[in-house]
Amino acid sequence: MLANGKSADDFVKEAVEALLSEQWKYRYDLDLETNLKRTIRSRIWTWKKKSDRQPLADHKGMVSDDGTDFDPVSNAVDPGPSGDVLVEQSEQHELQRIFLEEFKIHLKDDPELSELLSALEGEFTKPAEIEELTGIPAVRISELKRKLESKAARFMIDHPSAEALEKYGTNRKTK
């Protein structure tokens, strides 16, 4: 649907009517499809030129029935996700939680990676912030991030919760 309630079907209908009523000259050296395409293209171009000259409707200053200002965009209702989407999101979050908990257990023998993961979970991403939080020298943070990413990729390859996450497209399997 286009502005002013026009659809593609409306342009096709207008083109057929214009050709049948001889409002638009039918070129016999061209086939029917080409004649229709030319007519439709012309109708759309004419409509576009006309609509370009018309200002867009401004909804500011609209007044509701009770006399108060009304903004239809601000007052539009967001239907939110459907029930099945909420269930799927809940399953996905649970799988992610399980995966993360099991990955933390996998890292228990490497205290620096465990601390780095905890810092990243807390949304600390800058080396200086991580150093202040964990005591790990900032110069080592990039190296440890690469090591953590590598361990996570290897952990994902055969982990059951990572397999389940693959269903949701949230897991990038690498070998």
C-alpha cells in the first residue's frame, strides 16, 4: 500500500482502463506486456510527481475528542511479542544461562580467564576498567580476550547446550 491508499493493483487497473478506453495510445509494434509496463510506469511517475508537490501531513496539533493534544505516534499501542515468541525467548535465555554457567565451570582452572569473564559479564570492556576491577594488567587484557574467545569456540563445538542454542541462531560453531 502506498500513500493516499494507492496500491500496485490500482496502478495496474488504471493502466488497463487507460489502454482499453484509448486514453493511452496502444502501440501495436509492442506486445501487451510492454504496453502495460509503459502505461503503469507512466501512471506511477505522474502520481509521484503529484505527491512530491503535496506536503506530508503533520499530525502535530491534532486534538482528541476531549480537547487535549493528541499525537497518534506517541499514543500508538505496541502489541509486543506474541506468546510463542515469549516462550522461545525464555527457552533461549535459559539455554544461554546454562551454557554460561557450564563454561564458567570449564574455566575454573584458569583464574585470570574466570575473572575476565566476570568483568565482561558486568559490562566492563575497556582494559583499564578490567585492570581496576580484577588486578589483571591492562596490557594482558587483549591477549586474554583472544584466549577466552578461543576457549569458548572450542567449548561450543561439542557442548549440548551450545547445540540447542544453534537452533536459535545464537551460536557460531567454529572448528
